[in-house]
Amino acid sequence: MDAMTYLSNGRLGLPLDRLLQIDIDDMFVGHTGIRTLVSDAEEMLNSQNRIRTLIPNFRYFLGFSGGMYMNGTEAEKAGDKRIVELGKDFVWFNHMFRHEQPHAMNYTSLKASIQKNVQFAATHGMEVIREYMVTPHHSGIYPVIESLYDYWTESKVLCTSTDMYPRNLPQWARRGFIHRGIMVVPRQTCRLFTRTIKYENYPGGKAELDRSIFGGYLFKVFLTTPFMIFMTHMSNYANDRLAIYAFDNVLQFVSNWTNLRLLALPPVEMARRYFQMYTQEINAVWTNPCDYDKHREIWPMSKSCTKLPSFIIVGPQKTGTTALLRFLQAHPMLLGSKPDPVHFEEIQFFLTKNYQNGLDWYQDHFPKPSHPRQILFEKSANYFDNELTPKRMYALLPQVKIVILLCEPAKRAYSWYHNMLFHNDTVAMNYTFFEIVSAPDSSPKFLKDVRNRCLRPGMYAVHLSRWLQYFPKEQILLIDSDRLDNDPVTVLRDLQMFVDVEPVIDYSTILEFNVDKGYFCLKESGCLSSNKGRKYAPMDPVSRSFLTSYYRDHNLNLKTLLNNIGHPFPTWLEKIEES
């Protein structure tokens, strides 16, 4: 680690500080025969005092379930009482009254359980930290159960921890996120679980545990993890007291053989420092709870994992996506997403603040199929050129099919400019098209923002390459916008086959060419609204020349990319000469 830090001038290094918190979950939980005795409780305090000689202000964090108090043999009941008597020396956090799992509860019962646990603590004089809470089996933390976050927001819980985001394994890939202002920090395990209570229970026995402590797994967690919230359980401090043995030894080993600085901070301060260091983790990346067994175990049976789209039209804007949406909505087996009051026909889940609303919000925007063969889909034309969207979409929908429309980029930019004019955009009203697209980087921000919205989506090779990093070419359908305009029947037949919808209908019986509008419309419901398909003067030669030069390299790169994936060129791209 020192060599990596030195040879990379610190770029691959880590600070020497190691922030440590040890949670002891399941206090008072456990069947007869494995619970704490009086001597265990006293040794837990002795262990804490030994750790405090290495880490000032260190205290164990005890997650308690008051409804399980005094459930054991007489000796174990005495152990429970002794833990409570020593309680002022520890920090206690709420772990649900009877160790319930929030994903199996409604808001009312969840709230009642938490409040009963708070009352239990008050009755027994236990110092409870209100800002930090962890639920049994991390239920509701991730995958997110909104009712839990509802109560946490109401009761001013500020942080929690879990080993379930984005998945439990591998341990080194655990990450944090912030949801509704509540900081979720990743937890580590010392490989001591609820039933790892004697040396023979540890895989490989005491010899393997020692290898973990003295240079192996547990030591490497300290070496590579600046923020450590370890998950342990009450039973690990009784029986053979494996947790006490493990932490006494690993902390002494780290102190003797490294220059790491071991620190203890309140959970909220630790969480804040975590997200100051790992700013890229602030926003969660949602996954499907039914794709992973451990997530499915803590996902309510009443909730759906399947009311999700099979294909998505990702744009870009002004390439015919709205017309395509209307045509597809005429198919009885294709169900588009519900209109959104903010974004009209688009959900725009994967690129706006809507993403932080979570999976429930997204699924609520899709109708429930009335037929087993019906397919859900959505159209959000801003997805195509957004940098975060492919990653987020792949995390949630790795099998989804992607539909992209490619219009000649200069034509697309010009159409976008006239769309802004139609909506009385201040910049479009005060600047010509050429002034916008040719604006230098020294221009005011408002002008550069509009320039970028005109030009950036047309850099097709850049954006398509990003989509191909996540989705195989077999899951992506590229549609030539000119073909959609001139031969929508063939395009729609190909698209139906691509998304595997049955039956494949003949759109020649549904569409007709409208001479006045100059494009195809649905026979029954007519053409698009008046703000779609507008006619305007041809692009001026100066702007055309500028954009031809601007997009030249992008178009040539697109040719190369399409060649590499074996896709035919759109008609407009065939005209681009390489010389």
C-alpha cells in the first residue's frame, strides 16, 4: 500500500485515518443457550475499555429489541439485566421492538414497534442515539421501503448502514448512498455471523480466524477501508466470545505494525465524512430487487418487480420519437407509460430528480397489463445523450431493449432551434440559429447551454458508444428517422419483431399519409398536435456549412462504429464522404 501510494504520487493511496464503529446487533435476541451471561456482559465492557486505550472515545453500539428482553434461562435473564445495568457505558440504537422486518409491516405497525422500543429504553435508562438506526436483516434500507424512510424522515433519523447495497457480495464492492436526506453508509463484516459462536463454527476453525486477524481478511479490511462499521451480533460476545477475541487482536496488530490512525466518531459525523470523500456515491443506483436472492428476501410480496418496461425509446429529441410513440400506442399489445404531470408524455426517470423517487415511483407510471402478452414501454427523448442514463438503466433493466432514432444531426439541431422559437424561448428569440450554434466558449452561460442542447445530442458516435458499454448490440435498435418519415409501415414491422410483440400487426391498415401535413398519421386518431411537424424556412447556407464541418468527424466516427457492429448506415449518413 505504501509503494502504491508513493509510486502513484498519492493518486492510488488512502489517508492513514481509519474510522471505526462496531455495531452489536440483536441485543436480547437469540434462543436459549447462546445468549449473554453476566460474565459476558462484564467482559464486553472490559473489551470496550481495552479498545479505548487504542481509540479514545470508542464505545460499542448496541442494537436492541426490547420485546425480546428476559427471554432465556435464569442465568441468561441475569445477563440481560447486567447488560442494562452497564448500559450507560454503551451507545444503544433502535433495532425494532420484537426484531420485526419493516418490509413485512405497514407504516402504522412499523412506527408502533419503533416507538415501543424507544419507550423500553427510556424505562430502563438506556442512552439511545436517535440519529442512527439499523433494522433487522437491514430490511427496508436497501432495497428501499419508502414507509421506513417516511418514519425516519419524520423522526429525524439522519443515517443508517447496510451491507446490502448494491449487493452483499463481494464485500469490497459495497457502497453508500443518500436517500431522502438519510445517509446510508456501507457496513463491513468480520465473518462472525449470528451462529458463529464457537471457534469450531468459524470456517477453518481458530487457525483460520487467526489468519484473518494477523494479515488476512480482517486485517485487510482495516488496510483498505477508511470507514468501517462492523456488523457483529450479541451471540458473538457470549459463548466463545469470538468478536472480543477478533477485535482485541486485530486492533493490537494494526497498532503494532502499521501507522494507521484509529479513530471513533459519532455515526452522523462519520457518515458526513464518508460522503465528503466519496461524493460519487451520493445518488443511489437502483437495481431490481427480484434479480438477487438476498434482496428478494427483504422485498414485500405485495410489491411488484415486474411492472417495468421491456423496451425504451431513448431519443434523441426532434428525431421523430413522439410520432413513434403515438404509432406504438395504437398496438393493443403495447402499453406506454402513463403521462407525467411535469414531463407530459415522458417520465424522464433515469436523468432527473425523479430518479431519487425510487423504484415504486417508476413502476407507478406504468399501467397494469390486462393480458399476459402485453408489453410495457416508455419514451423519454432526453435519455440518449445523458451520461448517467445508460449506467442507471442497465442497473435496473439489464435485459431491456433500447430504441434510438438517428436524424441527420444538422437537421435535428435546426428543428430543436425552431422548437425553442415556438415556445418563445428568450435565447432563441434574441439570437439567430447561426449565432447560437457558432457561439464560442467565451459566451455567457445561458447562450452556451442552448448551444449545447442544439449540438450535443447530434454527436451520435459519442453517445452510442456509451450505450454500447452497457448493452450488447443485439439489444439496441437504430432507426433511420428518414425511413420512419417515408416508410413507417416497414419500420414499425421491424420494431415489432425486435421487441417480440405478438401479433405483429400491419400498420398499412392503421396509418395514412396526410397531404396537408406532409407526413403519416393514424387513421382513427389523426395527426399529432399542431406544435408537432411544423414547417419552417430552409436552413441558411452559412449555418449549413458550419454544421457540416462541425459534425464531419462525428459522422465519420459514427460510420466506423456502425461498421464495427455490423449495422447499415442511415440514408443521410451514406452521403458523408470520407475524403
